[in-house]
Amino acid sequence: MNCRPKDLARIVGVPSQLKLNDKIVQLADHPAIDTPCGPAWLLETSVFFVMDVIGRDAAGVLFFPGDHVEVAYMLDANLRPIRGLGDDTPDVTLAWMPVPLLEVAHG
């Protein structure tokens, strides 16, 4: 699984017409639920999109263009967590180039 409860995550890989890709969401403090498409996470705050084609949700509810659709759960496969590396991770900020030297002017 990509995420853990209470993670911040970026939505990826959903159809572009939904305009949800790259939105940042907060996951609720609940374990993922199992769905036929894989694990899904409850979102702390639902996200909305405007339907631009006729479609159905997971429960078979039919939506028409212009309908505002609420998304309360998101598949783990469509989430990329945003989290720190942890307190025990070394700082490698300057590992890719030499540290600049302090030059002192002698006059």
C-alpha cells in the first residue's frame, strides 16, 4: 500500500476530465477499506468535481453532465503520500557537491 492513516497525499492517475490529478488530500484516521478495485482510503475532507460526461459511481448511481460529484474515498493506487523521511534520515543536502570554503581576504 502507498498510504497510511492521516497521510497527506497527492491524487494521481484518475481520468483527466475529473480535474482531480495533483490535488492534495488528507486521509482520515481510519484503516483502508477493501474494494473490488483494491484498498481505498476515507478522505478527511471530500473533494468535488463537475461531471462532463454521463457516468456512474461505484454504487451504480447515474450522473449527468454538470452534476457536482462528491468523492469521499480514493483508491490507494491513485494516491502518492507526502511525508518526511523520518528523524533518523541523514541530511544529504550537500552530498552532491563540495561544501564552499570560506575565503578570508588578507590585506
